[in-house]
Amino acid sequence: MFCTKCGTAVTGARNFCGHCGNPISAAGAATAKPVTPQAPAAPVAHLIDQLPSRLEKVLSELLEPNERIQIKLKGAFKEALVCTDKRVLILKAGFMTGQTFGSNVFQSPYRTITGVQVKKHLITGYFELSAGGVQNRPTSYWQSGQGAPERRENCVSLNSSAAFPKFREASTFILSRCG
């Protein structure tokens, strides 16, 4: 059988395509010829930010040879949300994120993402990614310690009114890839 969305061969009794996460049903899957895969979306210029050099270095080390960046957004501190054609990454570095001498990378393939939200308070807030095995807890930009969004692996802190529409658009993009 072949996935009707991306054309990847599906072997065994699988319920989802291992490549794109599309639900597979015996009646709906193509049995003879694979479909032509959909071309990946081109990056959207206004959703590509320049990241701090430390995060750019971490990102360049993580990307696979044919992996393409679709969205790259900078958070309030040395944090970033990166969406590629294969997965979502949240990168963190620097003192405020609890990564003074190193970096932290949270990554999830689209098929394991269960939700995305952008929480906005007066002028601050955060982006939060929900996935299997990730505990989501209420938080605030002004919270300190391990519960603060800049220290949580699945969050990106936001402190600019201009960031919220970009992160909401990124949320829509991520959810469109999950389904």
C-alpha cells in the first residue's frame, strides 16, 4: 500500500504513514501506484528571523542534508521556534533560558504534536507546543525558576506585540502539518 497524501510505501498493519503521519485505512490507501508527493511549501519571508549566532550554529548542526527550513522565529531571549519540512524544533541558549554554557533542543516530528497555542497577556506571553510525553503547565512570562516559559523545553517566551501574529501564523502552519 501507499500513502494517499505523500506516496510513501506503507508496510504492515499501520494506522498512520511513517513519513507524513497521514491516517491510513485499508479502503483509502492506494494499492497499485503511489501518488506524486506534494511539493514542500516554500519558506515565507516574514516568518524567517535572524537568530543569535549561537542558535544559528546549533541549528546548522541539527539539520539533515536535505531538510529545509520553512519557519524560523526568534523569541524574547535566546530562544527560537524552527519548523522544517520534517519536524519542529525549539532551540534555547543563554543565561535566561538556563543554558549558560550549552544549549537545549526540543524537537518533535509533526505526527506527534497534539496542540499548539500562543498565550498573550498585556504585552508579554509565550508559545507552547504540546506533544506526547510533554507535561504542559500554566505559566507566565513574569514567572521565575523552572516553571518560567523561557526555561520550559516546549515553550518560547514572547515580549513584543509584533511577535504574536508571527507565532500564531506558525501555529497554523504546524497544525496544518499534523493532520
